[in-house]
Amino acid sequence: MRTHKMKRILAVTAVAAAEYVTYVPGSLPIILSAPHGGSERPASIPNRQSGCWIGGSCQFRPDCSPRDADRCGVSTISDMNTNTMTAELSDAFFAYYGARPNCVYNNLHRSKLDANRDLPEAAQTNAEAVHAWHQFQGYIVEAATDVANRHGYGLYVDVHGQAHSEQWIEWGYLLTAAQLDAGTDAALDSGGLRDASSVRSLACNASSAPSFAALVRGPRSIAGLLEEAAPGTYKSVPSVQFPGPMGGGYFSGGYNTRRHGSVSGGTIDGVQMEVNSRLRSYDPGARRAFTRALAAAVGVFTKERYGLDLDLQIGAEEKSTGCECAPGYHGPNGEA
């Protein structure tokens, strides 16, 4: 059993890596993706450009004109060390639970492919980039299907990085900064926001949390559990300490969180995690301490909210150290 599984994992990884996307299947009810951590810049894929405002919408054809950076701008800055950090997070899950999450990596630099945008903006009609985008999205769907079949429920985390001056960790559940800042937890619970969130499936389960607000920013939320583990070290928004950004930098969740979370149905919930630049820095000790704390927090969260004990989700015959995730991008230029 172990040998068969290892052959499958290594074969999938090798084929995908040659095509700019790496997929490493795991056994836990957790899916991790890193859309902006790649470093490859093949000359055969043109750099992405701002689109053109045509007929009331942005068009990203290579021959369109004039370019409109104000209304149709694109970001080409990579998220420093997010591939590496995702691999280290997989290692932390293995250290705690003897099994790994499902990992999906985009190895192309964001100037070539933005794997957290819809296809026209992401790949801008280049055939290689289009193929890589379909691979990246398809592997997340494959992982989600496997998690749902194995466990019934699961959590998808889209791993990003940001350099906002607050240096906090941002948790994007498709709620805007204004919605989080609106006031009390009662206001968050009563505004119909639960059904518009990327954790709709979990929030609709009455036994999963005392309230929707508690689920996303209470003491037993992922952010709350992180803050409890190391007070003052891993400040987060939304959280008990920072219920909303209150004018600070904040990303609420993008294409991947909307597509692969549960806002439109299914039992795989999603969140966009934006890690500050300090935690993603070149200090591997600090970064690994964070990934260990996060893996422990997610383990508690999945047990309390989903009733899934990560220690019990995989048979001993499937536990192996042979599944390694992809290397990350360490370049100093063009990063967040």
C-alpha cells in the first residue's frame, strides 16, 4: 500500500513540475495552494500587461490598444517565499500528524501567470500559460474531490504574502474591510454575510460554532488559536484583537477562494491567507516556527469545527516521509 501510494505521488509531481505546476497529493482534509510563489520566467510566455477598456469591460488580448492601467491594471509582483513556506507548512503538518495536506504550486513567476485570477487576465491568451492555469485550477478541484470523498468536509487555504505596514496576517473569507469594520459581532451575524462567505458550508452547520462571527474572528477561529499560541507574535485580522482592519491594509479573498471555497456550494471551505513580509523573511527559524504554530492551530480548528481529528484521518500504512513539496522562490526582486 505504501509503495503504491508513493509511486503515484512522485509520478504526479514529476509530470506537473515539467509543465509549470506541481501537485503533491496528501491524505489530510486540508488543501494548500501557492499561486504567486513561482520564479520561472520562460521566454516563450510574454510578460502580462495591463488590459484595454473596451465596451465597458477589461480585455486582455495581446493586440488590444490602448492599454488602460487605471481600470485594467495587473499585478506582476510575486509573493516572496510562499512556495517555500507552503512546503514548510506541509512539513509541519507531517511532524504533528504523520500525514500531509494536498499541495498545489504555481512555479511560473506572476509576470507570466497569475493563478489567482480568471483565465483571460491570468494567462492573456498564451497557450502555455493557459495550459498551466487549467492545470493549477484542475489540481485544486481534484484535491477537493478527493478530500470530500475521503472525509466529507475539508479546508482549502490559498497561501499569499503581503507587505502592508501593519505586518499582520490577513484572513480573507470574501468579507470586505467595510463589512468587518461595521460594528458588533451581532451585526456580522445578522447581515446575511454568512451565505456570502467562503466558509458558508461550515457556518451553516449550527453545531460548528456559536456564531458566524465567532467562526471567523472569535477566540476559537484559526486567527484566535494562533494568537493564543503566541500572544503578540502572530497578530491577525479579523481576530479578537483586530475584528476588522479599520483603515489598515487588508485583502478579502480572490478568485481561488471564491471558486474553491463553499460560497457557491460544496463542503470544502476556503480562506485566503495573506502572510506579512516579516514572517516570510529570510529567517527560516521564524518562518518555520510560524508554520508549526499554524499547523497546530488548524488541527485544533478542524477537530472542533468539523469533528475531524487529524491524527485519526489516515491509516498507519499511508504515513510516509517520501512526499516532499516544491521548492520556493528566494529571489530578491519583484516580490511582496
